[in-house]
Amino acid sequence: MHIPPLAERMRPQKTEDIFGQEHLLRENSAFLQMLNRKQIPSMIFWGPPGVGKTTLAQVIANTVERPFRAISAIQSGVKEIREVIAFAEINPGCILFIDEIHRFNKAQQDALLGAVEKGIITLIGATTENPSFEVISALLSRCQVYILEALTEENIRGILEKAIKEDTFLKEKKIQLQETEAIYTLSGGDARKSLTLLEIFLLTQPGDKKDIIVTDEGVQKAAQTHIALYDKSGEQHYDIISAFIKSVRGGDPDAAVYWLARMLDGGEDVKFIARRMIILASEDIGNANPNALLLANACFQSVHVIGMPEARIILSQTATYLATSEKSNASYAAINDAMDYVSKSPPLPVPLHLRNAPTKLMKKLDYGKTYKYSHDYADNEGNQEYLPEAIRGKRFYNPKEIGNEKKIRMFMIEKWGRK
């Protein structure tokens, strides 16, 4: 007899069974009231993996009692969209759930637009990426975006305890959930992975054993032994992108292309990889080599147009360029220091000479009176103070003596050496 996986057996069927997302599902919330009225708009769920986006979509369909169709943006295209629209035309109120909607290109998203606009289908999209960047504006404007939050360790414990108590097979044993830190850490707060880890741990126990204690040590040992059961490419999503970024930051192009190949082999979204390189180009290279940000941006645009398999070449070129580039995190450190300073100090007034003076009263109050227009002065003659008086001389940006930042540092010393 085939037994579905524990995660599937424990998939919630109603809102009361869902752990986390209290901001949406608390009693008398606007979201619940909307469901109870059975009148829902098209919507997009944005949040990390394993927080219940697919489950919530299915629960919504159950609650509002509508026909439900689900497709994955990885495996589907315009043909599948048209088939669902044809189904919806003879089944009014149909809900179409699209997992990983950010992977649809513009043409595929355009194919949805008319049906969503006319109300032929109610769209529920799920994405781990910011929909502002990945969903076309015309479609986004017709959807309500809901942010789903990461699950806490307390949420994960609740999910596991519910499984132990209610699952047909697990409740036959006496299972004590002594520790959950390992499950929470290994799963990354993913509910589905957490239940899979519990199931893997239980499979390592003797079949006739009735009293079972779940410990961190036992879970870690079981996970290492059965890693292939739950740890395919997608499961290591965050670990591998972390290894990739650290390899580029550390100047190792060989390691960078290895981790890049691992991600591509596992089906990682090329736009996700390119987006992370844009961040790295600014955070870790910055003004030491300003061309890095330009190349990273060009890479993002190129892979978006080209797609796989050729996108791998563009990604490799960019990754190796960034890895071997001179690096500085001075800009990153500067904004962090400035944000930290601003959050801990009162707002300081803008100096009078820097204020705008669009009215006669403001001019009378000396707004902008002593401002020196920089282009009217040579060299350092036009130097003036641009910070509030209380923090004159404060330094946030400290360029390093490397690459282009060496020139910037010399400029700052020549111009602002008096500080």
C-alpha cells in the first residue's frame, strides 16, 4: 500500500490548521473576513520557501468553494495557461494557482492579463522574489500582494506536535519531541522540510520501537545518512548561493564557477543568481571598480533575454570578473554607519545655506543666503560645510587604498584634508 509522505498527509485543509501568518489569519482579520464573504481578489503571495503559500491557496479554494487549478511556472507555459482559461470559461469563478510565478516571462504573464482583468479566472500567484521586479506592472496592478512571513521555531514545533498527535501512523507510537533546534535549522524554517526530517528520523528507528525520543543529535545523524531523500538542489538553495557569494567575495573564480554550476545543474533561477551578483558588485566591490556594477546589471538584463542554456556563459563571465576584481566594502560600510547614526540620534536641522528658498519669507530668513555654487569656484575655494553643525567633520565613507578608490581617497584628502 502506497502511503503519502507525512508532509502531504498533514497539509492543512482549513485556515485554523495553518501555523504562522498570524497577521493574515488572526480572528476577525480583514483577510479572514474576505474569505468568509467568499469574495476574493486576484492575489500574490510573496514569502520564503515553505511558509505555506501553496497550502494557503488550496485552503482559500476550499473555503470559497471554487474550482481550483494549479500549475508550476517551471513546467508550464502559454499552452497550459490557455487550457486553464478555457476550463474557467465553462467553470465560473475558477481559481488558478501559479507556483513560482516570477519564473514566467513577459509573454506568459501577458497571456494571463485578459482573463484576470475580465474576471474569468481569479489568480493566486506564489513567489519568493519581490513581485515589484518580477511581475509585470499591468498584472501586478490587478492583484493584491500579501507578504507571508518566515515560520518561527515555535511554529515548526507546533506543526511537528500536531503531526505526532493527529497523523494516523504516528499516533500509534509514543513519540516525545524533546528537541527541535536541529529540525528547525536544517529545514530553514520550511514546514514541509521539517515534517520530512521528522519522517526521516522516524524511519531510522527500529520498526518495533514504540517509545521514541526526538533529539537534535538523532535528527542530525538521520539527516546525514538520508540526505538524498530530502536534500536535492532546491533544498540547499541558501547554502549554495552563500558559498557562491563568499567564493566571489574571496577572489576564487574556480570555486565561484563550481558553485555556479551546482546551482544551474539544480535548476536555479538564473535571474536570482544575476540579482545576487548585482548586490555583490555594489556591496563587496563598490568604487574600487565601478565597472563591476555595470557588468552585473548587464548580466541581469542579458540572462533575462537569453535564458538557459546560453545564460550560463554570461553568468560565468560575470562571476569570474567579479571574483578577480579589486574589492572594497567602503560604500556598504558607509551607508550602514550613516543609517545606524541616524537611528540613534535626533534629526538635525539642515544648515541655512543649504536650504531651498522658493518664497520671499524664506529668503528673508536667510535660507540659502551664504551657499556657494560650486561651479563658480576653482579648486577648493568653494569648499563649505554640508553636514549639520553638530556633526561637522563626521566621517562615514572611508575609501580604501585599492583600485579606483585609491583615486577617490586622494581626492578626498586634497579637498577635505582640513577635516
